[in-house]
Amino acid sequence: MRQSILLVMVLVGGLQAGENWPAYRGPQGDGLANAKNLPEKWSETENVLWKTEIPHKGWSSPVRWNDQIWCTGATDDGKKLYAYCLNLADGKIVHEILVFEVKEPQKLSNPVNGYASPTPVIEEGLVYVHFGSPGTACLDTKTGKKIWERTDFVCNHFRGSGSSPILYDKMLLLTFDGFDKQYLAALDKTTGKTIWIRDRNFHAPEDNGDYKKAYSTPSVFKMDGKEIVVSSSAGASAAYDLATGQEVWRVKHGGMNVASRPITKGDKIYLTTGDGGKNAIYAVKKGGTGDVTSTHVAWTGKANPKYGSLTLIGDYIFLVSNDVATLLDAETGKELSKERLGGKFYSSPVVGDGKIFVFNEDGIGFVLKIEEGKITIVQQNKLASGCMASPIVVEDTLVVRTKTHLYRIGLKK
């Protein structure tokens, strides 16, 4: 008999309560948090510890380091790009920083996206904000001053950027999967100088640019004693040697607009293909070199988290596609449970305190549990404005970004 969702405490047992949430999908890049006493009910008037209006539009998720929360925003025309720092205790804006002014912003031909969608990444004393091709900058978290910037990466995002930066050791890793160019870049996080750049080479030059687009954030895993960067894109996913950027292996799966961040458990790495792929989820066995499509794919599944990311919970994979939550067996890909939630979901779920939290575009926050392989809706809660960003877990509270505000939600003591 399978264990319930409470297995998540075993899975993330190495994390500490009150941990920082430094990047998209949290400290391990998987949406899991070691937390207790998270709220099940909230509204505009119930269990809201603070609510702060964010002056400009942004779909970037918040990040947290100690007593600070950071996020980004942009004017509707994309000419001014901002970073915001809020005090964790009371939600007051500490820094409102105009990071870049863009004379001729790229055309944004996707009404769902915006000019500030990539989530920042933060560490002690420094936060790295990324807006795709228009610019990347390192800021001092105490003063808000710019340490370095890069505005020279060429990429026509066309329908907007969405890939978030990640930190690993001394590197800042960036993803550019645009209409015209597709490549990864590794920067020295201290200076912003380029360490390596790796072109995707997944597509013929004459291919329609829309079929080359992707929004995914990479992950770093260990394989055969070395660190590899696993990154999903349109048409294929690939692993790269972290030190050199050389491609180690690739899986050809078709599709475009993939957004899910790769996750891993045991000997498998779990990827998604986005729109139009042969299958939506690929479970890829670790190891191998070159094209491993026919040799290392353990299973494929048709459930498709179109905009959000997969979440591993014990022996399960949880995802939300359009308005349906699905639970799969992580070992075999077998579908175990489905539950229709309603609404459109652009954000990714987070897991803590034995519960799953996921928000839709209408601002409805669902609290779910998994017991004996079945999804159960515990509660539905409404905020005034819809959610495009993913929530984060901060100690025994949720920090939730809607289209207009940032909330801290928790049980009032």
C-alpha cells in the first residue's frame, strides 16, 4: 500500500525549516518545502499577514533570502525594467530599482506573457535579475546598487522570455530559446563575464521560429561523477557538461513552448515536451552519450503541464494541465488519479506540510492532498486578482504574487 503525500517530509528531510527560497521552484528546483502549519484557508480578509501592490506588471515568481523578498516588473511597453525588494516582516518596499531602460523593446506577440517573466535568483548579499535579451544584472541586496550588467545577448524572444536564471557554484546559467536563436550561456557570477556559450543546433535554419520557442529553466544534476546541466527546449532536451558546455546527450521529442523545469529521482530524469510533442512527459534514464532517444527513455506519458512544472512527491509525479490535476506513478508513468480543478493554470505548484498549493489565472488557490494514490481537493480560496507567478513557501506561510499584488498568507498568531 502506498504512503500518502506525507512522504514528502522524507523526500526533503535534508532541508531545514525556515529555509530560503532562492530560485524558481525553490531550494532544490522541485517545488518542495519542509514546512509546518501552512494555511488551508484564506481570502482578502482572512489569514493575510500583509498585502503590497507591485507598481508594474511582472509574471516572475518571488524569491526569498532571509528578511527580503525580491521580484521584477516592467512597464506595459517594456521600456522600463524594474527590480523590487520587500521586507519579509511587513511587506514594505525597501528597494524599487530601475534596472534597465530599453529604447526599442522587442515586439511582444503573446498577450499572456509580459516583459518581466523570468524569476530572479538570489544568494547572500546578491540578487541576479534577468529579462531575457534586454538585460541581465547583478544587484547588491543591501544597497540595491548594480554590480554588473550584460545587455549584449542577442535573441528575438518574439512572444516574450520566460526562462529563469539559476546559480550553481561560481556560475550563473542563462537560457535563450528564441524565435531566431537558441543557446545556453554560463557566466562568472562575480564579474558577469562569459565562461561558455552553447548553441542548441536542434533546428534547421528555415524552420518556423515559433517551432523553436521554449521557456524552460535548466537544472544541474550529478551523472557519472560530474555535474550536468539538463535543459529542455523545442524539439529536444539535452544534457551539457557544466564545466565546458559540451553536449553530453540529447533526447529528440518534438514539441515547442516547453516550460517545465527538469526534475530527478533515482536513476531517472523527468522532462516535458510542451505543445505538439510526440508525448508530453519523458522519463529518461541517467547515463549514455549522444542521441539516447532510443536507448535511455524508460517511459513516456501524455499528460502535459503546458505552462507549469512537474512535481515529484515521494513515488508520484503531480502536474496540472489546463484545468486538470493528474497523478502518475513515477516509476512506470501509469496514471493513478485525475481531478478537474477549473480555470487556466500558468503557475507551478508548491508542496509543504503534507499539502499541495496551486493557483489559477482567476486567483483561486487550491489546497490538495494525496492519499493512497488519489488527489483530493481540500479547499478553494479566492484572491482578488489572478495568478501567473508561482507561489513560494516562507517558513509557515505562503508568499503569493497575483497580477497586481504580493501577499504573505499565514495563520495569524
